[in-house]
Amino acid sequence: MKAFTHDISKELNDMGAFLEKRSGLIVRQYYLFEFTKDNELLVTASNDNGGITMKFPAQVSKPGKILVPPAISGLLAGLGDVISLTVDGHNELIIKAGTFDGSLKCLPAEEYPDLPGTNLRKPVKLEPAAFFQLLTVAGFADNKKEAGGSALENMQLKFTEGKKEKTMKVTASAADSVILATTTVKAMGSAGDQEMVIHHSGGEMLRVLLRNAGDAVRLYKGASHLVVKSGAISAWISFMQAQYPDLKPLFAPSYHCGGCGKGSRMHGVGKQQTCQHCQHLTPAEEVEKITPQAGVMELAEFKSGLQRVATHMAAGSLAGEGKGNTPLKNALLELEQYQVNVRYQVGTRHTSTMSLPWSSNEVEAIKIGFNLPALKKAVDLLAGLVNEASLTAAFTAATMPVMMRVDTDAGPFVSMVMPVLLDQVSVDQEAPKKAKAKKKKKAVEKRDSKQPELSAA
């Protein structure tokens, strides 16, 4: 096998995300290089969940296949536009470019698994920006290593046939125990109503495709894989016939409960509605719906403000002010008509407040506690979707989640963050006084312990 190609090290580095890194087949820890008679070099990287194939122009004098180790990307970097690749009879890849002459020990390609079939019909066609918006949802899935196979490690894709001919809507949803996201984008095609569940890592890996995508992204549903094609790239991700948790109840309206007095979800049928907190029964005609307090703020400003709060809290803990040097994670948001006050505690001695401007038509003050890392993660993902945008946030009550929304050219993106109980938020205004009193008490106890005991006469 012999071919001439150019420096493809950058593309190989991107494709490295698809290589098997833990277990599985050894051959999947290698790139599959295929030199075709059509003067193309096809490079494939795959793992147990999916893979990607990228097509490069090449001058092929002898077609064939070979498995190449990941070190190839480092060897090709900076070699220029004319690189000679030759495979000898001992499965060794010889690389020549200018004065460079090197080689890599490779493996035969006979044991490499068959790639998914390409005879797929009825694609769903998306703009690259819309596809990127769908993949952003994967960041909201539960990607912790200790998740242990939770259903929330996955993301749901739902395809809905539009009312107009050859129009589709694609909805992506993902959540963990604290935050969730959903978005719906417009597409072209006539693939019928269908849905699938893929692991969050599949959505993250498909970002590789976007960096090299063409003018459009086409989605195909195979027997067991979602196949994605764009330009000279073809990727596939295995999907599961699993039941994804129903997220609709989280978007249901909130109501005042006459029992506990909190904002709550109500459920029930007929004449009685039950509070999810205290199980208090309320006649249906007396249930009062809560109107969310909505406002608008600059997304970039909100992101930078939360970053400063997180840095300040972490710095206080590292200075030894936190209990066991563990950073405090909860903060309190106080809503006013023209600003949002973020109150948080630094260690055990200081309570700080950061005010961020926002515009709201409501004047009712609301206090809501949040896990700061979760809120920050949601805002960071939204900011990664659009560089400059206004964030619309809707707050209902201290026990209800905050709804955040940004509007893009591809469609609306909605995120929700669950609150924490107010008694779990450490913003004790008396903290400095308590710390001073505690320090004084310790000094007195230390002094008394040094005084000699009076012996009985």
C-alpha cells in the first residue's frame, strides 16, 4: 500500500475522542487507514458506543487497509502538504516528508469490526448551528463517574413530523438530579415520528464532527445506530430502546398550597388537588396558580458574576475559613425589580453580596436557595451556546425551580435548575459575631485550663 497525502494531524487529534480507551477490542484503540482506488484516504476511529470516518484526498498507487496506532498524529504534525505513506509486508507504516523518514509498527486490519451499513434512507437535514444546539443538551446529562448507569446519564432525541410537507422538529432533552435542559430545532425531511435515547458521551463525541462539518448535517436512523453525515464525515452512535424519564411534570405550573403555604405542584383528578409537599387536599376551584416573576439579564454578565462568587467562596475555604476546608456550595438569590442579589458565605466569618442588574416588571421580592456549582454549570452551558444574548429567567417560589431561556436562530433553549431549601443556605448575618464569641470562649477555656487546681487543705 502506498499513498501521498497532507498533514492531517489536527483531524486525527479530533477523531481521537472516538478511540477506545478503557476496554473492549484492542483493534479499536487504533485508527483504521483505508487507501481506496478512488484516490481517497478513509480514516476511522471507533469504540463500543460509536465511531467516525473522515475522508481525505490522496494519491493512491496501491489500495489497502491497515490499523495505525494513535502516535501517528504526533508524527504527521508539521510535516507539510506532501507526505508519503507506505505499508511494507511486515505491517510497518513508513512515513516520509522532506528530510523526515520514520516508521510505525501497525496491525493487520482483518479483525477490525464491520462498520454500520450506509444504505440508509429518509434523512433529517439540519443546519450545523441547529445540530450544535442539540448536542449542547448532552452537557446537562448526569456525567459523573459514580452515576452507575442511571437513566439520567443519557439524552433523548425526539423527531416529530411537521404539519407542512417535508418539515421536521427535533427535540433534545437531558437532565441530572439538579438541572435539566430541552431544546427544539427545525429540520427538513420526512422521516416520521420517532425517538431514541443515546448516552451523553455520544453527544459530546459528535462535537468532533461539527468542527469539520459541511453546509448541512444529515441524520439517519439505522437498526441500532444514529448515523450522522456532513461533508466528508460520517459518524454513528449506538442508541438504546430505553424509556427516558418523563420531564413534562417539571414544566407544570405551580400553585399556592393552603396547607403548608408554599408554592407547589398539585396533582390529582376530580374535585380535589394534592400538594406534593404536605399532601394537603385543596378543592380544585380554590387552587390558585402562581404567576412566575420573569426578568431579563445579560447572559455574559450573569456568567462572570457567578464565576466571581465561586472564586471568592473557594478562596475563603482554602484560607482555612471553611469547615474542614471544604468549600460552601449554596448561595441565596434575592430578586428585586432592577437587580438580583447573590448572597453567599465565605468560610465561617464573612457573608458577601454581589448585585447583578436585571429588568423585571414585577416588584415582589423572592428569595431562592441554589447549589452554586449546579447553577453555574447551567449558565456556562447556555453561554457556550451563544456569545452575546439576553437570558430570560422566571422565578416562582422558594421551593420551585428557576426556568432560564435563551433564544437563538435555531430555536429556543430552555434550562431549569432545582432549588435547595433555604435552611441549607449558609448566609448567616450573625456569623462574624458568632465566630468572635466562639474565639473568645476558647481563649477563656484555654486560660482556665492553665490555672493550677486548689488542693483541699
